[in-house]
Amino acid sequence: MVTHEERGLANRGFRGLGELEKAMRSHLRSVQKRTDLLRGFIDSVGLEPSPFPSTA
């Protein structure tokens, strides 16, 4: 997952922390939408895929 993030942010200059934060949030949203990427990460590190407990 870190490699995926680095591809989107590599070789890019940010003028301030706000711009960096905006870029990071955008990339994290794209990762959340890609369930195949998340599933692959979970499988590669050997974690048991189980649903997260509800906070409600």
C-alpha cells in the first residue's frame, strides 16, 4: 500500500502542509475505494480477513 501511495506522490513538490494534506487525503480515498488493493495487502501480510466491529 505504501508503494501505491508513493507512486501518486513521488517527484512532486508541495508548497505547504495544506497542499500535502489535500493530496494525501485524495490518495487515501482512492485506496479505500479499491477493495482489491486492500484485500491483496491483507492477504500478503497473513492477516485473517474479518469484518471490523461496528462502532454504532
